[in-house]
Amino acid sequence: MLGLDEPGTPVKVVEPYQMLGEIETDLIDALGIDVVPLMSPYSMFGFKLEDWKQWRTPDGTPVLVPGRFNTDPGPNGEWLNYGGDKMWPAPQGWDSDRQWPGPPDPVLDGGAYAAEVTTEAGRPVSVKLTSRKDKRSGIQFSRVLRIFNDSTHVSIDATMKNIDTKPRRWGIWTVTQFDTSNRHGDGYNQNYWAYCPLRPDSIFHKDYSVLYGMVNNISFKPDYQNQMMRVHYENRVGKIGVDSAAGWVATVDSTDGYVFVHRFTYEPGKAYPDDSSVEFWSNGLGEFVAWGKVVKMPEEPEDNPYLLESEILSPFAALDPGESYSFHYDWYAAKVPVDSSVKACSDVGVTCEPPSARFRDGKLTLTGQFGVFYKANFRLAYLDENGSELGQGVFAAPVTPLQPLILSKLLKSSDDVIVPPNAHKVALYLYDTKGRILGELARVPIQRD
């Protein structure tokens, strides 16, 4: 427009995270700008802005990017991105246009997303990410991620819009990737797990479905007695689907004591891609069938990284042109005891060791281990045989997601706790700093001797 550069002159990208171009002096003069930015010598990815090389963005714009900015395309010419959390259309497959043939994919997986930050009272509170329009699938993705004070809670509203001229039917498929390498040495973390409740009335013969890899993959360990799918990372390739109705899945680094949780709403009676609301992919050694051929995974970790995916899926949404469908889910994280597993999950925390309560010789003894999602106050409440509250116990203590909640340590002495004679259960609640209830962590019957 201003005629300052010859057509095709590359723009120097001085911030590759946001793809921001350098404002040169001739443009500054032409626009009458009297301020200039003070730039860091490093990008937001952490590498230095040097050793410039030529590249073209996915829309064909010629640019100069730093030497350490990856520009190598994937096998189908797509712009690769690595790790983190992805959103794809489901089901996956290579047989028809009703299946998504990625990854890789140049638009929804490997393409750039536009970012828009929302603020309240001058503070950022959410970010909206919007994909480019994908002609093959006929959809465009967006999602709004919102964060909260005093919590590890992240709220996500994912939206899928039909940008085609004909009806489309897809599910929203969100994929969270976890690095399962050994943080303390070589090899992989041998104490990395994922948990998801099995459905008593599952449509699957074994309460889960094998989608890729061996049917007897040792990574997938259903616990039928406790109705729980347990996934243990064993560096073996494979994938399963679970028609779980519980609305949560937990991924646990039991070596160092960390849990990451997805929570979502299961919709009974609706059709799901692969008939599954939850799926797990284990990256590792072995073979599986995809793209119409047998794929043998490389043996070297540099080519075949230690990786576990925890995935949740929405029901199918049949969309006419211009229509949209939204799927809400939440993320949480917490510190949990080392070598623990997840037995249950609520919207305020996970249960690693189910609680027990015993009243003997005038003393209440409580045990149990948890991870909590909020910086909060932990309180006890007593319930009668009908579940009605008799009044809160005198005990209260601060808790945080940064430390496991271990009742035997928190309640070192409960000699002064007065237990009503008609109390049948103890409920464990979390309250915020203003005294408002956040939710119930667990409840347990009182055993009296």
C-alpha cells in the first residue's frame, strides 16, 4: 500500500510466538511513529533471535525467521507443532470424508490459531483461540480458556462451526499429551498412570475397546472389582476407547506425586465417536495399523518419544451450514502423595486413599489421602442417618493444591473434637477464603467402638 518495499520482500518475524513482524525505520517515518519497542534478544520460546533464514508461512507470505525456529514440514507439507493439548474432529480414519485423516493435518492440527485475550478490570481472564477454516472437514474450531484465582481450575468451552455448504457430523476430540520420560534419569517413568471409571453397563465386551495395537497390550489394566480402567505407561504402542459415564479421567505421575484431571459431562443416549467418551493413546514400541498399512514404531526415543495421551470426546453433533456446537470441559491439577493412585474424583479434588472415621474412647480418628484443586479451608461436618447436617465440627485447616492432603497428618490430635451422639457420617468440605462452600471432597460413615 505504501510502496516502501518491492513485492515479495520478506518480513523479519521478531516474535515467532505471535508471528509479529519487525517495524522498520522507513515505515516508522511514513506513519509518523515517535516510539519504538525495546525488544528482548530472545523469543518467547526461549531461543535467540539470530541466524535468520527464509521461510513462507502457510498462506504463502515470505518471511525471515530465527534459525532455531522449526520450519520443517511434515510428510503432507503441514506446519508441525509439538506436544501440549490439541483439539481435533472425531472420528479418526482414512476410509471416507466422514473421518478425519490426521494427524498430521495442515489446518486444524498444524495450522496457526488466532488468539484474542479478554480482560476484566484491566486483568486478563480468558483467551479465545480460533483456527482457520478447514475445507476438508468443513469446520472451524474455537475455544475459550478461562482461569480462576486460588485454584488450578481451567475452564474450556470448545466450539465447532460448520463452514461448509452441506451438513456435517463430527464430535469434538480433545487430546492432552503427557511427557512420560524419566525426569530423574534415563528411560521412561515407570510409575506413570491414568485412571477412568468403567461403565457397569458398557457396550464393550471387556468394558473397553482396543482401537490400535495389540488386543492384550499390558499397558491397559482394567480393575473389574473396583470398576476402574488403569493405564500404566509401559512404552508399548496402543490405544483404547472407554464408554465411561463418570465424567472424569485422571493422569498421575506417581513418581513425583502430581495429578492432572479432565472433568466433563457425559450425555447418555447420544452417539459418540468410536462409541467412546474417553480414549488413551500410549506411544512406544510395537506395531499398529493406520493409513491402510502396518506401522512399526522406531526403537530410538529420539524418533519415538515416551508419551501418553489422555483424550475426551463429545457426542456427535450434526450441523447444518452455519450452525455451531459447543462442548464444555475443565482441567484441574494437584499434588498427591507419591506412589498413590486415584480412586475417586469430585469437582474440588481427587481421592487417593478412601477416608475412614472411627470414634473410640472419646476421640475421632480420621484417615484418608487426597489432592485438592483449591487454596481453601478444609472443614468437617457431621451428618445424621438421613444425611442432614448436624453442625460443623470445630476442626478447620488451610489446604492447597501444592501439597497433598493427608488426614492423619492434618488431624494430629482430635481430642477436643466433639462428635454428636447421633452423628452417622463425617463430610469433608472445602470453603473459600470468604467462607463460601466450594464443594464436598468426600463423606464417610463413623465407626463406633
